[in-house]
Amino acid sequence: MGPEGATLYSGPVVVSSLTIGGCAIRLVRPADPDRLLDDPDVLAWNRRDDYMPYWAYLWPGAYLLAEAVAREPWSEGRNVQALEIGCGLGLAGLVAVARGMKVHFTDYDRTPLDFVARSAVENRFEPECYSTGLLDWRDLPGDRYPIILGADVTYEMRLVPLVANVLATMLAPDGVGLISSPYRVADETFPKAVGSLGLTCRVESASASTEDGRAVSGTIYRVTR
């Protein structure tokens, strides 16, 4: 384990070139993410806090959310503020930055935030267009954002009420949250969870293509006040 709240990845790194909704993105990522899953320090963290470093993989939900962001009319607006929760490698947020938005990338682990920063440099994004920070969904700040993004952040049932509460707490008035999922069972309870907190959830079909051309499909949950 590295600094508090950080996994250590010392393996090879690869820079992938992706095209999402017409946006060319260079993504810095671990070339051998599986090595983290058996790391003794990571397993100890899992025993303490039920945490695993899934951030090191580029999941189907990331492609779905990135495509959705690229299609949104607000993603063309300059200085629109967005928060990405559980950002992992940050693909959706990077697309948002490429479209002119200002994105605050957050995760529970410091290491994916380092990878996001490396990707931002690789894409030659201006430093003022993005920021990174730790975010524990059980201990939320008072900040509010007009746009909140989350890719495959409700992959377990225990995470559904936490993500719903993030949106209820941090979504600005008249804001919109986009949460993507590749048809996971846990997500079936998500609309009810956000509805119980006074939010509205619209379920939208989504599709995208991975970097190797494989089609992925799933759901975008569009959450508003």
C-alpha cells in the first residue's frame, strides 16, 4: 500500500488511443491490472473496507457514459462544471474536458486520480480545465455541481443507496446526473432509491463500441431534481 488511501501499481503502463463520439482521447492505463487483485496490501484493504481496485480496468459502463456525455448538448458549453464520481480511469470525464467542460474527477483511491492526471497531460488539457480529489461517499462535502457523472458505480447492491445519496446531496438545483450501467441486477433498485430522496430518474437505453469494436449496451439513468 502506498500513501493512505492509495494502491501501488508498479507494473507496465499503456497509452490507448480511443475515439468517443468524435472525440480523440489518449488514455493512460495499467497494462497489467490483474496484478493488483492479488497484492497483499490490497487484500488487507479489502478485509478492512470491502474495497478492490476495479479502477484499473476500462469497464463497459465507461464506454456507455463517455458516449452519452459526447452526445449531450451541454457538453459543448465552455466552463460547465461537472463532477465524476468513482472515476477510475476517467474516460467519461476526459471526454467532457475535451468538449470544453471543467471536470472534478474523484475516487476513493488516490492512484486512479494519478492516472487521470497523466491522461490529462497526454491529451494536452489545460490545468485549469480539470482537478482531482478523494471522495468517500459515506462522508460527503457540501459542494454542489450542475452535472454529476458516474460509470458503473452501482455494480453492487450496497452501493445503490450511497450513489443515490451522493446525487441527492451534491446535485445542484436544476442539475442532471448521468449514471451508466451495463444491465447489472443491483441497478434495478436505483430509480426507487433516488426517488425516495426526492429526485426523478429516467431510464434510457444506451450503446457504445469498445476500443476493439465490440458492441456494448446498457442503461443511462438520467437523474434530476
